[in-house]
Amino acid sequence: LYYCRRMGLEPAAEELFRRDLAGNGFHRLWELAWKEHLSSGGSLEELADRFFDAAYGDGYPGLLSDQRLFRHRADQREKNRRLGALQDAMERSGLGEARSEQRREFPLPELEIGGTVFRGRCDRMDILRDGSALLFDYKSGRSGKYTKSLQLAAYSIALREGPERRSASAAVFLGLGDGSAAGAKHDGAPLWLDAGKISLAELESQAAEVMKRAADSIASGDFPPEYDSDRCRYCSFSSLCRRRDFKPEEEDNGEGEE
């Protein structure tokens, strides 16, 4: 996927509404809202509305000026308000009192595995008074889609192996699509944090294995395909892929062998 996109082989988007640019505005909005909230206070729900035009004007000015996008503009504004209400509730539940510092768009320590350097940037990291960290990532879709994602688990590993040796007690995805939160946590995560029942330690183990396989492939030049990947259903490059050449015959004709 990475190669095909870099080579310009991905089909051009035909929709008038640009989800990628809307994502830029979305992330910019929460940078501005949190900066204001931590310096002067105020409801995050109200700040989301207040900074909407400035944030989306930077990341996606067409959303504000093109009247054909009026419905999308109103939808984005309302969804950001809803996500703000969710974060207000998290603040009241104990996060606001427990936090000692917040870093936004935080470049993580570089992580070297097998000669390959992995880099990442965390949307938001809240450092608690006990020294642990909560990792947050803002997603344009529904947060529930990311319950098995290894992204923040990999961030957690990089943070733990970095100069600060800081441990992440939980990793949370915040979904604009439905104004929800989903994530994983270690056993020692704060009791007031509702991050689901998924083990962050288990996701970290999977993330470490995936990064090791990637590093091994880069070192050897051998990139074995994964034709059973769930991502195959959404791939834009099926016409370039040999997946069907290697599928068992029974999958093609719907008949299994006795």
C-alpha cells in the first residue's frame, strides 16, 4: 500500500468532501482547544465550537467557503462538540485532577529494532502525577474500530524504551464519528479511567512482534504478502494484487472438498 501510494497509483478521490483535509482541521481544533482549556479553563465542548472556524480554516478552508459543503460543515461542528462533551466528562471523572502535564503532537523517542528506526508522533499525551502517562489518538471515525489497533501500543513501547523510561498506563482512541472512546490499559491504570477491558500489555506484545517482522523484512528485502489480512477488503489496489492467484480453488467457486 505504501509503495503504491508513493508511486501515485491510488485512484483519485472523487468525493467533493475531502476527508483527509477535514482530518487536518479536526486535529488542529483539538490542539487549539486543549491549549486554551489548560491555560484559561472553559468547557471543551464550547471551545470546540469556538475554535472550529480557525482550525478548519487552516486545515480545510474549502469546508468553510464552499456552500456545497454546508451539510458536512455542520456535521463536523456538531461532532466536535459531542467529542468535547465526552472529554469534559473525562476531566470531571478524575483526569483533570490527576494530570500534571500535557504534551500535544508529541514526537516519540525513536525506537530501533533490528537496524530499523521506528518513529511516531502522539496526538496527545497526558502525564499523571504518579509519573505514568495516558496516550490519546484522535480518529475521524468510530473509536470502536480501533480496539485491536497496535498503533498506540507501539507508541507505548517507544515511550518506555526512550530516555525518560516512562510507562503508559493506558492508550485511548477518541472517535469523532460517534463521540466515543475506546482503548486498552494496564492493570495499574487509574480506577476512574474507563478504557475498556482490553489488555495493553497484550497489544504491546503483538506490536513488538509486528515491528520485528517489519524490521526483518527491511533487512532481508523479503516482504511476504498477507493474503488473509482484513485490510484486503478495503484495498484500492486489488487489480495489481496476485491474491486471487493464490486463493484455494474452493474459495473461488464456493465449494469445499470432502
